[in-house]
Amino acid sequence: MRKDVRILLVGEPKVGKTSLIMSLVSEEFPDVVPYRAEEITIPADVTPERVPTHIVDYSEAEQTDEQLFQEISKANVICIVYSVNNKKSIEKVTSHWIPLITENTDKDSRVPLILVGNKSDLVEHSSMETILPIMNQYSEIETCVECSAKNLKNISELFYYAQKAVLHPTGPLYCPEKKDMKQLCIKALTRIFKVSDLDNDGILNDNELNFFQRTCFNTPLEPQALEDVKNVVRKNLIDGVCDNGLTLKGFLFLHTLFIQRGRHETTWTVLRRFGYDDDLELNQDYLFPPLKVPPDCTTELNHNAYLFLQSVFDKHDKDRDCALSPEELKDLFDVFPYMPWGADVNNTVCTNDQGWITYQGYLSQWTLTTYLDVQRCLEYLGYLGYSIIAEQESQAAGITVTRDKKIDLQKKQTQRSVFRCNVFGDVGSGKSGFLQAFLGRNLMRQKMIKEEHRSYYAISTTYVYGQEKYLLLHEVFPDFDYLSDADLACDIVCLVYDVSNPYSFEYCAKVFKQYFMDSKTPCMMIAAKSDLPEIKQMYGCSPLEFCRRHKMPPPQSFTCNTAAAPSRDIYTKLTTMAMYPHARLRCMCTCNRCTFCLCQNFLNSELLQTVRAKLYAVVLRRHVSQADLKSSTFWLRASVGATVFAVLGFAMYRVLLKTR
């Protein structure tokens, strides 16, 4: 909505321009009329549309042509005033004023015109017969108002229509020649219909119509009023109502009717509620609401956003197979001005055997977009109508900005749900295979991926201690000398080498020493292609010895050359290390989910080490001597300590077992 409206009155001398302004302000006809009234501003609270209005007068006697041209360029709407009892002033409308205004305004954004027939109190006939052909000839003319400054007839209506012509213009919506809505308007209303069709059955039922009414006008429709609307459509359109619901054709017909009956404000209210500007383009403020993301913080979707995206998926998954076919995906993105997902998305997330994006993959792709480009995510949610359907102030309400990673490290805990793993390795080391294996694709399936559809990202879920987390793998281009900050910023580093290539490990060692040896980012070495014979690496030490020296976990064997889907244990290990970079996890089976692994990690945790030290201090307060060993007090203390340890250990075991 505009912040203000600027109205300019032009016309021949002595047609009553100044009198109209003064009669509006003083609510009485002035005894003395100056050549020109000063610019006046009507406050927002006394105008019907609640918008400040500036009214500007023009006087040929006091102003130059240059000043007139400047006022025309600044005006939002121009009232061309003529005298109903002066034919010459009517002729000047088409012979002088409309051409003059056209020459001094931008061709792409025509200023709406209002024809004002003043001094109607001096004649008994109407001038509309003469004016109607002019209105039909010039599409920029919004309406014509006959009024009288002397009798105060239609003075308020005149300026209301002028306001309305700016705030609710007919031009972008309707083509008078074709007597139909323009294509841009039809396109916008079609998107609005599809967003409002919550079950995607092509019909707005009573519940959907009431939700639409409440969303746009803050009030529901009474049952009788709802039935009256449908009856109007039934009488005029055969297929406008189906199964007692409004079809797209019926929805468009209703808005055409509103416009034809001069109720443009109804259609404009709907359009603006769904984010459209005066040019029927989605407003940038609507698509990109303000969202502050401090350094070292990440962006994730919150619970409400996931619920909304789940409802969108269910709405378009017509065959209920928990996957979106190409047709269903196209239907989902029909409310977008372009197709946002390319063929590479199918190689970034999980798909079914037919290559269709599954429910899991669908949410993963949204999570990836939010993490990598939150502005793009806000735009996409705007197209889907998140703020309207979820009844939120903006799409930003669906985004969670995580706290600074440094705070997570200090507190040794995190609330984040998405963890990034950058995968480094030399050419041919098996990085791409490692990414695709995360999505459940073995080597046979990977060979079917076209090079132009290849993705450098892979994202899916893993479970860490019973919690679902997203692991985002990013394959870093193997150019050692040109690693950007984005290549280095991550939660965990994965260094991949080919066990069958004697020169493959050297690249991983160099990357680690150059960029990560002194950082706090945990690293893991992956011995890829472990199904092939292992060859000694041509480096100063073996990969195992290298990992020991730098206090890294031993190299993890990995292969995607399997009959079934490759094992996911290694990805759970990566996610766990990303979640707890401060902890030295000594997991024997790399799953971090079984009771044994949980107990092992607990026993090696800093918390238990501290408790154990405290108990030792209590039980053994001083150095144990030979005399102590013979003392009953010493053995009593030792027994108490052992009992405490046993009880605590058994209790923790039961708790961990119960959670599993």
C-alpha cells in the first residue's frame, strides 16, 4: 500500500478547480476565490482509505509550463476539471490536456485520470453523453464525476475516487476493450486460488473459502452469504461451482464481476494480502523479509516450517506413495514463476527406485536450501504462501538462527540440527561415491548418473543417541592452492584417499597440515575403495601412523561397491563427531547407538572422570601406607566407594538401556 497520494487538479481557467479544493476543506462555498489554492494535506485518519492525501492546484495565471510539467510528473492521479455548461472546456480535455499529460508522463506507468464535470448546479442536463465516448477512447481514464463546488455536491466522492484510482487502479487488472481481466491479473489470482486450495482438489470448499475470507478481510462469511456468492456464480457460469465448491473459473469470474461493478478494492485487497504490488509482481518486501544472521551462525527451518512443508507435500502427493513424481513436482511448483529445482536435486537427496524425490529427500532439500541460502528459502516459502497459510507475520517466522558456534564449543553442547561435513580428496579418490553412498546408492546405481546432473552436495538424516539430525556433505573441488573460506567452514572434515592408489593419501595429509592441524574442527580419514587390494601409500608414514600422531581416529574403511545399499555407520560417526567436537569418542562399532557404544562413550566422558576423581579424593584422603591396609577403617571406605561406583554404573546402564 502506498504511503501517500498526490492529487493534481488541472483544467481551463474559471472551471472551478480552486473552488472545489476550498469547498472540500471548509465545507462551504467560498465568497472570495483566489487564483490558486496552496497545497493542502489531508491526514490519514480523516480519509476513507487511511492514507495521507496531498491536493495540488494549478493556475495558468500564476504558474509556468515548466512548473506544470513538474507537477504532472509528481502526481499519482490527475483530475481534469471542465465546466458542464462550457463546451469549449470539454473539448480542451481531448485536444489539450490528455495529450499534454501523456507527453509528460512515463509511457510504462500511465497516471490515472479522473474527469470532473463542475458547476452541475447551473444546468439541468448531464454531460455524460458527451464524456462517455472520451472515456471509451482513453483507457487511462478511471471514471467521471459530475459535481458542484457551490452546492457541495459529490465533492467528497470526487477525492475519494481520486484516491481509489491510485490505491486500487483499474488499469493493471482489467481491459475495457476485451471486457476481461488482463493476463497478469489472471496469473496472480490463479496462484492465489492454488495456494488457498489446501487439499489440491481444484475446488475451494466452504472451509477453504472461509479461511480465505478471514485471511483477506478479517471476517468469515455467513453461511447464507456464502451460498449467495455461489448462486451468483451458478447463474452466470456453468462450471463455476462444482461439488458445492468454487472452481478456478468461478473464482476468476467473481473477481471480474467485482471489477466491472467498480469494486476494484476487493480484488486489490486480495492481491496485496498475497504479496502483490501495483504492477502485479510479488513485492520484494514480501519475498525477502528482514532476517539478521550474525557471523558463525547458521539457519535452519523450525518445527512450524517443517509442518507447513509436510502439508504441501501431502497436498501434492496424490498417489500417496511418499514420493513426488515429475508431474506432482511440477504441480507443486506451479505457483512459482520458474522451476526452482533442477535435475541435480535428484542426486543431492534420497530418491526411490524410480528416481523420484521421496518425502525424506523433499525435506532434506528444503533443509539444504535454508542452510546454504536462507534468502532463497524465504523467497520459495513466499511463493508457497507460508505466511498466509501458517498465519505468520512473514516467512522469517519459519527460520531459526542458531547461536554462535563458539558458544556451543564453550558450553560443550549444541541445539543445532544440521551439521556440515566438507569432503576433501584428490581426483579419483572416491569423494563422489562417498556422497552418493550416503543417499543409499551403490556403485552400480552411481554409474547411471549423468555428468551434467552431478551434484557436489548430499544431505540426509542420521540418528545420534536417538535424535534425528541432518548431515550435509559437501565435495570440495581438489584445488589445493585455491580453497576459499566457504570450503574450510564446516563442523567436521572428511579426508578421503584411495587405498589402491599409492599417491592418493599425500593430498589428504597436505590439506590437513595446511588448513586443519591447528584448528578445532574434528577430522576423520576415510580409506575409500576398501574392496580393492590395499597398496602402500608413498608418504613418510602410513595413514594409521599419521592419524595416531595427530590424535585422529584411525582411518575408516569404506566402499560403495556393494550389492545392497552401502553401510551408513560411518555417517553416524561423522555426525556424532560434529555434534561433540570436544569429546574423544571411542566407539568400537562406529554406530554410537547401541548400549555398548553409549556406555563406552559415557565411561570416557569428562563428567564421569571428574566424579571418579572426587570419589577417590573422598575415599582415599591421604597416601595409602602398609598400616592403612591393615586398618578396618580403610577397607570400610574402600567398600563404600566400590558400592557407590557399582550402584551408579548399574543405574546408568538401566537408564541408557531404557532410552534405547
